Amino acid sequence: MSDILIVDDERDIRELVAEILREEGYSTRLAANSDEAMSAVANDPPMLMILDLWLRDSKMDGIGILMSVKREYPHIPVVIISGHGNIEIAVEAIKKGAYDFIEKPFNTDQLLVVIGRAMETSRLRRENTKLKKRDTGPTEMIGQSQSMKFLRSQLGKVTRSNGRVMLTGPSGSGKEVAARYIHLNSNRADAPFVTVSCAAIEPDKMETVLFGQESGARGVIPGLLEQANGGILYLDEVADMPLGTQSKILRVLVEQTFTRVDGADRVKVDLRVISSTTRDLRAEIAAGTFRQELYDRLNVVPISVPALAERRDDIPVLARHFIDLLHQTQGLPKRDLSEEAETQLQSMNWPGNIRQLRNVIERALILGDGQGAIEARDLASDPAGAEEEGRVVLAGGLATLPLREARELFEREYLLTQINRFGGNISRTAAFVGMERSALHRKLKSLGVNTAALSGGRSNRDD
């Protein structure tokens, strides 16, 4: 799709328009009737169509062709030209999907202005289509822990609205997955999802990347705001956005318009904005590095994405998900997890959260022998002794004990830690560790834990 199709029953008009456009560097094709026009579109869809309303010796008139093209190829802008122009015809053509209407005899300058804008629209639509195909990522919210059920419930509520969402949580916890889940289940699912990596863009280039630029030599260079038009703009790590850019983004949120760098015309966009951060934005506001007004605009619906340590029951499910994913995408061996490997994964420290878990699984698949289930030893640190993501540090003589004794000791210490964490509240502890309250009582008794003596006798509280 690289040219302009000119459809007119008058040969002189077709060739005149073609000559004007070729002098401006455009490539053109010509058609004299509806059959030639529809055949040309089907064989090689053009970037733009210039269409006469009145076509002699043609099965369809211009309105018929317009409706057919917009039905089959909605991304192609159609500029209508007619020597019998009146306001009723122009309005009807626009209602049917025409980009613009030009009356014959046309002014060359007017024609070129309209064609230039229509071609820019066509280019942006094609780029948005490519963007939607290219910029895809995981959207499945995996896990059945209480934390994940609550998160899915919150996300489900905001998908039905157009409100701005602020996702908070530690790095690697899945904030972008949550943002994509909102997009996929919203009324903007067919529109672009565009990520702005605020921490990765150089501050002096941020505004050009976001707003685009107008250059005499290169023409209009659209930014991410235009690419996201109609869809969702995801501001990842929004705390890293420069202060100067923050004020301009604030204006976009208020007015839904902006000006490109070095440009003068206002560009109107329809965006839903989702933001994320690992930082305390209130502390950033107090430090003067984040604008209170922008925070108020972005933080309409705050949603916390839990750390992996808060959803340990989901770790085996996530690990198997990554095994399947890495098998499909990288051809790595498809292996199961042994019970010991599951236990070890659930007892490990996860400062890098889900991203770290994926790295640990990928490393185990790459370095393993590819036979049988992944064992606990496959998850151990590297032979060189370098510090490694996800490594379990075994306290005291735990590493010297048989697995059963080590597991009992770990469970005892783990459950005591959680009970203290929740102030002796057994119900909250049971919910967090994924056990029934009665089962937790039985487990504590089997481990020799006197619940009545914990936290000043508060451990029996169920409220």
C-alpha cells in the first residue's frame, strides 16, 4: 500500500490530478469506473483514494464505491471530488466515511493541503495497525491466591469504565500485565496499547517521543500520543518523567489536545491513560520531583499489584506457565516440577518477583539435562558461588537435615513469622498462607507450636 488511486470518469481530470500529485512526489494509479476502482483496491490497497461522485458508464456511483471501500478497507482515507457539489452531498459523503470533500473546479493548493493531511492520516492508521500487531504482551492474570482473586476483581471493575488507573507494586510484580489485562477487556481492546517507558527515555528526548515533531525536511513525525489515539497510553514508571514534561502531560489529560515539538497546530487525541510506579509518589511530591496536580489526575483508581512473596501459592502455577511458554517460544525442554522443587521455589526470596521467577526457570531449563522433572538441585546457585537471583539461603544447620526435617523446621519458622506479621490473627494468617483456619491450627499443633502463648495470647483471634 504505497500510492494514491484516482477514480474519475473524465480522463482529463484523472490525468491532471495525477500530474499535480506526481510533481509533489506521490505515486498514482488511475481508474475510470467502479469495476476498475474496486479491482485496483482489491489487488493492492492504496494509501489514499480520490473519488469522483458521478461516474458515467459505471455499476456504482461514488457513494456506492465509498461505502464498499470503507466496509472492506476502513483504514483507507477517501477524498470525494465532484462538479455538482452542494452541502447536502458533502454531508452525506462525510457521514458515509469520506475524509473530505472538494468541489470542482478545485484549487491546486487546496487539493494538495487536503491530500497531504489525508496521507498523514493514512500513514498514522497503518502505523497504529502495525503497532497493535507488534506491541503485544502477556495479558493472562495467572494464579488463584486470595491476592490474585482480589486483584482480578479490582481490574474487572475498571475495565468497564474509562477512568485513569494508577498501578503500584514492586518491580517485576506484573504491573504491565495488569495494564494489558485492562486493555484487552475494555471497549478499547481493538485500539492500540502504547507503552511509554519513562525510565528508559532520555529526558531531553521525552517530549519528542511523546508529542512528535514537525520538521520542514522530514515533515510530521508522530509521537506516542498520536500512535495511541483511540486506545490506551501506558506510562510505565511515571515517577521518572521529567518535571517539565509532567506539566505538558497534565495539559493533555485536561484538554485531550497537544502541540507537536516545533509545531503550531493543536492535535486532538482520545486516550485512556494507565500509569504505574514502584515508588512512593507522595514522597516524590514532598521532594518536589512529582507534580501534585498530575498525581491527582492519574490516581483516579489506585490498584496495588501484589509482590510474589504475597502470593506464594501461585508460584508453582507460574513456574509451569513459564516452562510451557519457554518451550513454545524458545524450544527449551518441557519439564515438570518435582515436589521438592515446588517447595524450594515457594520458600525462596523473590526481590525481583515474577520477572525473577521466569529467569530462574529459564536458567534451570537451559542448564539442566532436559530429562525428568526439575529438581531442587536444578534451582541452586551457580558453581562459581556468585550471588544469584532467587537463591535460597539456608539458615543454621538446615542444609544438613533430611528433607522432611528441614521442611518441618522451615514450615514452623515460616508460619511463626506470618502469625507475628498479622499480629496473632489466625484467620488473616490462614488466608495469606492459603490454608483453612482449622487446617492451620492442626498444622501448628503438629509442628509443636503453642498458639495460646503467641503474641500475648492473641494468636487465637479470628477477627
